[in-house]
Amino acid sequence: MEHFDLGIAWNWEPDNEFVEGLHNEALGRGLKPYLLHAYNFYSSLKDIAESNIYFRFFLNRTNENDSAFNGLSNFLMRKNIAVINRPDIARRSEDKFLMHAEFKKNNIPVPETFFLMPGDDNCVLEAKIKNLSKPFVLKPAAGSCGDGVVLGAKSVEDILQLRRTHGDIPYLAQERIFPEDLKNKPAWFRVFCCHGKITPCWWHPETHAYRVLERNEMDRFELSRLFRIAEQIISVCKLDFFTTEIAVDGKGDFFVIDYANDQPDMRKQSKFKDGVPDRIVDGVIADIVSFVKMAENNQ
């Protein structure tokens, strides 16, 4: 059996540079990486199933909605391979109903939220949203990447329109948070959490443009609470690598907007206008490889 330290699977072309960075960093740190892509997918599955190859850790960057890759993480776990973001934990983190309840229980600040269930009739929907300030946000209770999110909902008709487009599934109706203006920047942040390391970035909710949050800005705008909230989220969701979205309103109150995204977009800003700052991507790559290397040293 041939052993590899870090396996990586991906099926999204813009992920190429991130995966290449992980591969090269692993090689540079004396580790043995393995890349699993469409061209070697089935032969690799055969080798894993027949115990010809084994991975100490595996990062799955594939889209589980792709039928070819569906169930890959579960298959790897059945072979006693440690998956970064275990599939059961990832599925749990995608359940916004569950995460909202867990966050509330653990005093993690979230916007006022009401659960809209399949089959709720117009009267029930009206009763649920009557105390929400308008406009409010509608979002599916499962999923990520902003699919099916409506930012300017004002009425039951907006809910019905969303149902017609995306189906009669569970939704959240959520208070819309308007961020404080901090020297011409909205107080809206994407926070990267990777094996315990927390890295906040400015993130514009309309343009989706990132900017590194510098240490002097953290002190100047009194944003250290971003770290404390992220630490709480790590303890609740238990993901190894994810992002969360946090905003600060005009009263200085912090709110977690997007609870836990276990498949962060890692395109570099040098190549994509709405990409992640290069030094943040490079830092995440180093953190993942350092985690694998440390685990090797502790064996």
C-alpha cells in the first residue's frame, strides 16, 4: 500500500490555483500529496477501495451536487481516512435552522429570525413575519453561496415568489442588518477559520470585494470581538476549515449573518476582482499543510 500525507479532490476549474498551492506547499514541507481530479477519479477510487493507496488526511473540494463525486467524503471515511471537514459535521453546519438554534443557545449574536416551513399558508406566513422590520432577508435553510437569498423582502408575496422559484422548502425570514459606516467602508467581514487560526477580512456585501483587515484597523475600530465570536462558532460548528460572515450595525452591535460555510471560495484577488486577498489564501494553504505536518510529527 502506498501512503500519502494529503489527498486533495476538486472539480471546479477556478480552484486550480488553490489546489496547486496546497500541492506545492506540501511538497516543500516534505510531505507527499496526491491530487484527485476528473482525469484519475475512477482509477483512484479503485485504488482506495482495494487498499492500494491510503491518505492520512484528505481535503475534499468537490461539489457534492456533482453526481460523479457525490458521497466521496463518506467513502473515504469508511476507509478510515481523516477528512478535513468531516461530511457529517459539514452537513450539520449547512442546516441553518440547527445552527441558528445552537448559536442562540451559546449566546452567539444572530439577527432576529423566523422559520418558514413547507406548507405554511399565507395566514401563518403573515403571522411569522409581522414583527420583522421591512425589508427583511429570505434564505433557504440549507445550502450556501447565496443561492436563493432575497435581501429586500417586504411581504408574503415575496415568500411565495421565492417558493415558486426555489420550491416549497424551509426558509429563514431574517432581520436585515445594515452595517455601520467605518470611514467609507461597511462594517461587514468575512472571517476565515482554519484549524483554529482566525483571519478576518473586510468584505463588501454588495460588490463582494475583499480587503485585508489590518491590525491597526482592528484596534482603531474596536473589532477584536470578531475573534471572540469566531472562537465561539468554531466550538459550536466543529468544522476544521470554514468562513463565517459577521456585520456590525450602527449601534455597534455584532451579528453573525452567514453562519458557517465549509467550502470557502479561495480564488485569488490577483486573478479575480471578487477573489480573496492573496496573502489570506497563501496563509490558509500554509495553515492546512502545517496541520498535516504537525499531525505527522505527533505520530
